[in-house]
Amino acid sequence: MRIPCPYCGDRDSQEFVYRGDAAPVRPSDPAEETEFFDYVYLRENPAGPIDELWYHAQGCRNWITLTRDTRDHAISAARLTSEGKSA
Amino acid sequence: MTHYSLFTLLRNAFSGHRHWDRAWRDAEPQESYDVIIVGGGGHGLATAYYLAKEHGITNVAVLEKGWIGGGNAGRNTTIIRSNYGLPGNIPFYEWSMKLWEGMEQDLNYNTMVSQRGVLNLYHSDAQRDAYARRGNMMRLHGVDAELLGRDQVQAMAPFLDYENARFPIQGGLLQRRGGTARHDAVVWGYARGASDRGVDIIQNCAVTGMLRGPDGSITGVETTRGPIRAKKVGLSVAGNSSRLAEMAGLRLPIESHVLQAFVSEGLKPVIPGVITFGAGHFYVSQSDKGGLVFGGDIDGYNSYAQRGNLPTVEDVCEGGMALMPMIGRARLLRSWGGIMDMSMDGSPIIDHAPVGGLYLNAGWCYGGFKATPAAGWCFAHLLATDQPHETAADFRLDRFATGHVIDEKGQGAQPNLH
């Protein structure tokens, strides 16, 4: 699998560290225990497109938000996580 | 059902093996059942078998989207063991081991249970101490464990690379009662036993939705072969638990990941039991046909594709080469990928779902095959009595919310490392 890093171009996935699903967002203080439980443990775990975080550890060291289909690993979008969700 | 014995084997041999009965009935779905089990793998069929045999509940259907044993039951490395460390796990896996030991007599089916030992190697003083601790925890629970020094390991497995510059082998923790079993035979043995007791095994029947009663509880399932009603619905669909739970409006503490396994060309007998590498992630045994059956880490990112990628193939083979360089000349014959329910603490869930009428058997991570008999036993107990079995009482769904996680590795909430 090759990952289209927005900064470096197509790179082997071995250069990246996988962080996982980008959907969970840390609840802001003060938060209920149930919100933290949801954030830490519960996952949509979709069979289809998922937004997820990859870190280009052996490259530009940017965090990248990738939209990838979990059924066939087709990547439909990649953007720098620092640029937010709108990009 | 024909009782299998030397006598029936001889009789059928003399008639050219043309008159064997079918091992189990390929049933058509009825309108309703007392219990529906979704998933015709080892776990689902074992659940149906024990529901019928131990609890007398025979109006049961097992629904399978493909053919029985075609999912993870046919995609594992067939290892059985009970070398766990935590109190929530040990009694359950030891109960599973005891069921393995009696399985062939119980099922009247040759599941090729072969207790030729599981040896976990250690490569440093610290790892030896950790293994000694795990062995002691096992022995305190009445499970066999032996800590071996290097000489003892060398007598068992002279072909390992003891002088590896980075990971010299110092010894190993051995569970002699561990070993392997024949995965397809386990599925067929349970299917035969369940079918014989009246359970309907329905193949090519994918569940597409849940039927709900007026109070919101689950009263059956929608399938590709029409709606089927049931008083209780049990999910036993490792890899796809999140998908089925979503149909009931639930989110689970589970991610789906792909785990690959490999088999080499057939070789003469060389590896005596199951051997695991302590400095990387590599486990290997040799099948009765002679193939080396081995595996390692999951690919590491969420996946529903039943196939893996090459970097993990390379990584697993590197682990094998570091441990036993002799395998370098064996050719890889096949590899395959299965979808694992990776739970957030590395331990399974056997519990009521927070929706009436629905029951979960999920989150088995890597470890589902060895758990097959006890998972079936305990899930059947839960379905029949609405009470958790004593050996599976800690496998609760709400343990993540209450902080009672069973984190064997001590790594925190992380599904993609285990």
C-alpha cells in the first residue's frame, strides 16, 4: 500500500505510523465519564470509507488524515491533519 | 447418525466408501426458532451443540452467510493452549483446554487434537523473569507450566539459532498440554453433533437486519433468505461484530483488523510442537501434512479485506529467519488473511447486549480458535440461563466503562498493536 503524502508524494506505507480512526475527538473539560468512555473505547469500525490518522515518521513527520476504504484499501483523499477537516 | 468406529470404517471400506451418511443436514430456514445463532464458525456451531446437549434447547438455527467454517475457523494457525496470566482469563482458557482434551470422545469425531506442547522462548533475563511469573500464575490456577533452561530447549529443538547476536535464546516456558487441533474437523464435528440433536444449520444466509418488537427488543433477524423470528439472537461473527451490532444500533469497543497466516511446502517432520519467538512476533508449528504453519502480527490498520499486504509477510518471515534460519530454503506455499475482532483490551466479550433479546460473543482478537469449545460452552450457558458461566463472568461488555478491563499485555486501550 502506498500513501499519498500531501507533502512528499506517494510513499510506501512502511514509512508511516498508524494512529487509527480520526473520528474520536477528546472531550473538552469538564466532561462526563461517559464521554471519555465513548472517546477512548467505542468505535464505528466501518466496512467502507474511514478517516484515519497516519504519521509520516520516516518522511516529513507530518500527521496526515487519510480517507481509505477498509474493504479494498483504496485511498480517496489525503490532507495534512494540521489543516483541519475542511481541506 | 452413524456412530463412527473401527467397525463402521471397516464396513464402509469394504463397500467402497459409497454408503456413508451425510455428516450433517443442510437445513432450510423455518419461520421461527427459540434461539438463532448468527455465524456458522467453530464458536457458533459449538454454541449450538452445547445448547442442545447441555441445556436441551434444540429448536436452534445457526445462520451462516457463506459455508460453515469458511471464515476465521478456516483462517487460523490451529494452536490450542491455556498459558494466560490474568485471573479473568486463566480459568476460561483452562476450561477450554479440558474440553479440547475430551472433545474427540464427546463428539465421536476425529478433531486431531495433538498435545505436543507450546514453547514460548525467552531471550533475556527480564523476559525469563516475566515468563517465570506467568508460569507461576498458571500453576496457581492448576494449569501446567514448566520453565526450561537453554539446555532443555536445545534438547527439544536443536535447530534454533541459539547464538543469534541480538536475540540469543536463554530458555522457554513450556505448556506440554498445549498443541494443535484440526480446524476444519472441529467445525464439522460440532456441526455433526448439533445437527444430530435437531439444530438447523443454514448456509448462504446472510443477516441483513434485526427484527424488533414493540418494546425495541430484538425478536429475530432479516436475512437474504427472508425474515426469521427468534426469542433470542446470539452473535458469534468475529470480524464482523461491529457490523451486526450496528444493525441493533450499538457501537462496540472493537476494531476489525486483518491477520495473516502462512504455510510452507510439505517437509519431513522437523518441528516437534508449537514454538514462539520471544523477541519478535512469530509462531510456528508443523501440520500432519508436513507444512510449516506460521504467523505473526496483524497488518496494523483497520481492514475488512480478507487478505493482507506484503510488508507484514516480510516482517513475519524475518522473525522466522531470526529464530530458525533452516526454514530459509522452504518455499512459501500459501498465505491467507482473516478479519479479527480486535477489542480494546485484548480480551473477549461474552455478555448480554444492552438491547433485549440480543447476546454477544465477540472481541476474540487473535485467540478465537483455542477458545472454540469453551466459548461455545459459555455462550450456550448465557443463552440458556441468562447468567454468565463462572469461567467467563469477567468477559463483560460494560467492563470498559467500569474500568474492569482484562488487559493481559498491560498496554492500555489500543486495538491495533495486540
